[in-house]
Amino acid sequence: MSAPDTNTEKTKPAHKTPIAGMIAVVVFALALLIGLVTWLSYAGNDPEDEASVEDGISTEVTDEATTE
């Protein structure tokens, strides 16, 4: 059954605050997403300098397979 009195003009003021809250949450979430993407882009995976590799650690790639 449907509601007997469906006066949408009367219910509009009651919905303004929740709709404004939902819009605010979406805007806040988009701001956080943009901030995350910006931060990830700025702090990306930069290759390390040769000077930052510890002594005794080889960075060479070899084709030797050690199978026993």
C-alpha cells in the first residue's frame, strides 16, 4: 500500500539537513582521496642511490641458478 498523503513539498525542509551532511561527507572523502593520491605521487618509489647501498651487499643480477 502506498502512503495516503504524499505531500513532497511539506517534507522537503526535513530532508535538507541530512542531504547537506551527505554532500559534506562526499566532499571530505574526495579531499582525502586527492590528498592520498598527491602524497603517494610525491613520496613515490624512487630508486636508491648507489651511495646508499651498504658495503658487502651485491646489487648485481646474475643468471646462475643454484639447483641441487
